[in-house]
Amino acid sequence: MPVEHPAYGRVREVTPLASVVLENNPGMMTLDGTNTWVLRAPGHDECVVVDPGEADDAHLDVLAEVGPVALTLVTHRHHDHTDGIDGFVERTGASVRAVDPRFHRGGGNSYEPGEVIEVAGLVVTVVPTPGHTADSVSLHVRAAQGDAGAAVVTGDTILGRGTTVLDDTDGDLGDYLSSLRRLIDLGPNIPVLPGHGPDLPDLETIARGYLAHREERLDQVRAALADLGADAPVEAVVEHVYTDVDPKLWPVAEKSVNVQLEYLRR
Ligand SMILES: [Zn+2]
């Protein structure tokens, strides 16, 4: 029997190129925890690790055992993806690349948009997907040789369950909608390796669903503003729109609504 999500404290194989180590940091924003992705080309010893996760020794100790790390990549700046970087580098000596220079280690640098990174028998294309945060990227990974299927590491741009909350400091809905379209354009039947939650079989389908959901929410927020007045406070808009969501989540929804209001008022 293949091991299924969620599986803590072990390396779980997901596709011929990708395994996941799920961090034991479940929560409202992290779902079952942070997924640290381990990408390895068939027949290769070295791997690429994406998002070391939070600074948690148990998690980092499992990651230290995945084998020689050729390179570490970061999908975006949030602490549940990056706080573990130093502990991970201490254990593995890996160099770290990210959009944000704060996370560069061991000579790692920023990505060029659309950059193709060839490392350890893998071809990793950096797809800029801002919106959740300004620095969010997705990583399209395939093997340099052979026909092991491609997959896309989506960070928090697409999650394994539910929807993404756009950060109301540097998230942007216009960017996010464009990013979803960029992911749709990658084509059908590409597995999704998300930052949280279970992996999914088809990026195109899920990205189309996300796009439809965002457009539906935007329509609802437009309708709420028509009812409540164009300058309605965010709390009132959330109460009006998120009737289908547990009120416990309303403070989180406020972030998304702030981002939507900014988009609509611009
Ligand atoms: Zn995030």
C-alpha cells in the first residue's frame, strides 16, 4: 500500500521525481503542516529540496537524511517555509536560492523570471506566480533525461485543499489572477505539489477552479459593496460574503477581502 497524505516524520514518495516530508506544524494557515519537497531525477544521488519549512529539529533531522542536497529553492518568504533554512543549511551545507535575498545561503542568488535551472539531472523552470505574496514562484520540474513525468511545486499559490489566502501586506489579486492563468497555460495532467495539503493530479483543472472561485468571490464583494456602500468596512463585507465559511475563519477572510477591495477600488 502506498503511504498517503498526511504522513509525518518520513519521506513519502509522490511522483517518480518528487517525495515529500510533511512537517508536524498543522494549523489554520498550514493545513496539515508544511510540505518540504524533495526532487530527485531517476538514477541520481543528489536532490533538490524546496522549502525547508519551520525551524523544527524533528523535521530538519528527517530532511538531513534525504541524501546529498545539490540545491535548495524557496517558493516564497513566509516563515512556515523559510524559518528552517539555517538549521537545514547547518545539517546539509546546501546553498539556497530565493527571490528574497534574506534567504540566500552558500552563494545562492535570486531567480531570473522564467529561469531554467539545470541541476542533479533535473530541469527546474521558475514560473513567477506573485499574488499570495509578491515573491511567490512556482517550480516546474522535469527530468533532463527519460520520461519521468513533470510536476509543479506551487508553494502557497495553490494548496492541496481549500483556497489560498492572499497576504494583505504584499499580496495582490490582479497578480494572483494572472499567475493562475500562467499555471493553466502550463497544460493538462501535471501533478500539483503544494506547500500545504495533499498533492493533486491536475494543475490545469485546479487552477481553473481557483480562477472561477476568485471571480465568484469578486462578484460577491462587488454585490456586497453595492448593498453596503462603496466605503463599507472590511468586517461588514466579510460578514456579508463569507456566510458559507466558519466565522472562526473570518479574521483570515478579512485579509483576502482587503486584497479584493484594493483590487476593486483601484
Ligand atoms: Zn505562504
